Amino acid sequence: MGTHDLDKVFGHITYEAHPPEDIMFKALKQEEEMNAEELFEVLKQDIKLKPYLAILKDKSHYPVFYDENRTVLSLPPIINSDATKISPETKNCFIEITGTDEN
């Protein structure tokens, strides 16, 4: 589940799959923008997120939510983007739910 400040999202949202090296964004709690492959190397040190990396490990394509400006909203089910993070000023929320089992 991902939560986003809807007022920071532009237009329609798409759910796509791309090679990790092609997904560029600044993830939550990160200092700089990086591709998903680089991000996973950093997140291997994160005790909370490390167990979830196995869900996408060795996949050729990673799921990603974009808005119409091609701003990454999240790399589900791993981490959200800093661009749409919730803050005390947030008035409208977008909640995305994804899963790995259709049942």
C-alpha cells in the first residue's frame, strides 16, 4: 500500500513495468535521484525494506506508477517517491494498493 499527496500528482496515473535501470526517481528518505537498480543496492542496508527486495529480485522489469508528467509515484511494493510524500499540509490523498497474488 502506498499513500501520496494527491495535490502533487498531475493527471492520469499509469501502472507500468520497466527495466530497473530505466526507472529514475528520488525515493523516500533518499538524498538523490537514482535508478531502481542503484536504489536496491542502497536499500539492502535498510533493515525494514531489505526483506521486500526479494519480491522483485532478478526480475527483468519492475512495476512503477507514473503520473502524466512521468513523475514516479512509487516502485510497488518496495518504496514510494519523495515527490508525492504525505506532509502535515496534505489535504487530499491518493492510496494505491498492489499485490503479487491475484486471488
